[in-house]
Amino acid sequence: MSSTESPQRPPAIPSTLRWAGYVTAAQGVVGLVVAAIYVIRELAGHHEDAISGYGSAVWFVVIGGGVLAGGIALIRGHRWGRGLSVIAQILLLPVAYTLITGSGLPAVGVPVAAVALGVLVLLFAPASMAWLNDEDLPPDA
């Protein structure tokens, strides 16, 4: 490269991936909030016979933290965040189905399904796929 050439900048992150990242990060935050609620309930003396509030809180911290990390990665333009986001959305679809059909909570299940499907559409949008397949991206993207 000569002294007059500027280094090539990687292509801009498409808005479809950024929005998928924002929603995925928000889902991760919801998981962390649920974990905090479990801990607060346990500390207040509410104990379940079938589950451990502390154990459930740990599970929600691990899963919510991973989903939050995936969302932040997408927002910052790291390819690895897409895999976490796709998995999270696919896992939310049976949860939504159960809320709609088995639990009798369609007012909760339908929005969960709509958000999960919407994020999947964003993640597989042509602009997202073109950016993810771009060979000019740096290796850490």
C-alpha cells in the first residue's frame, strides 16, 4: 500500500443486524431481571417445593448473560453474536407455543412469538446475509 492510499474500511453494519442486536440484548436484560426477581423472592422467604429460586436465578444469569453478550456483539458488528441470537429466537418459539396453547396465556405468547420471528427475519435478511458473507470484514468481526 502506498502512502497515498488509505486503509480500506470494513463495510458498515446493516441496520437489520443492529436492530436484531438491540432486541436480542433486550431479551438478555429481561433474563437478568428475572434472575434478580428470583433472588429477591428467595431472600424475602418465598420458597418453592419444586424448584430452587437461587438455582433458577443462576440459570437465568447464564442464559440471559449469554443472550445479552450476543446482542451486544451484533450491535458492535461481531459475527459470532448472530449464532447466539438465532439460537435464542429458535428456543423462544416453543416457549411461545406453550404459552399460547398449553398455559392459556396467548396475550404473552403471541408477542413472544412475533418478536422471535421478527428477529429471525432481521438476522436472515438479504442485507444481513450479504454483510455476514463479506470477505472484506476483519477476522474478529
